Amino acid sequence: MTKFQLTDDCINDNYEHVKNIHSVVKSLPFKPVMSSYARADLCNKYPDIIDMMAESGFKVLQVGVESLTYLSLIHISEPTR
């Protein structure tokens, strides 16, 4: 089994978390294929996070449409980080 759907509501919410996943995956004897939810604004804020996630085996990152703009976050009362 090498394909995984991570149901973390926001896998890239914490930069150190992504670095830890990257480090652990590099030590595995196989290359996993993963998908998860992610915040588009954090991919923009930390461009290297996309490379780390790709190297870790993430092939799909799903983003919520409501999180594409700051204004839309205000309308749904979701705090920004």
C-alpha cells in the first residue's frame, strides 16, 4: 500500500509539520503517493512548501473555494493565520 488520502483539514497549516512529513517520507523504503486538503494562501506565503510537499509524494492538494480571497474569509468569519 503506497497511496494515501490524508484527511487533515489543512495539511500545510503548520510549516514545521510539513517539514517533519518531508523528513519522515525521505527515510521510508518506498515513495508514498498522497493527497490532502491545503490552504492556498500558505502555499503562496511559503513557496518552498509546495516543493517539499511534491518531494514528499503529494500529487493532489485540494483547496476550499471560500479560502481563495481574504474578503471571502471575512464573510464566513474564518480566522486567518
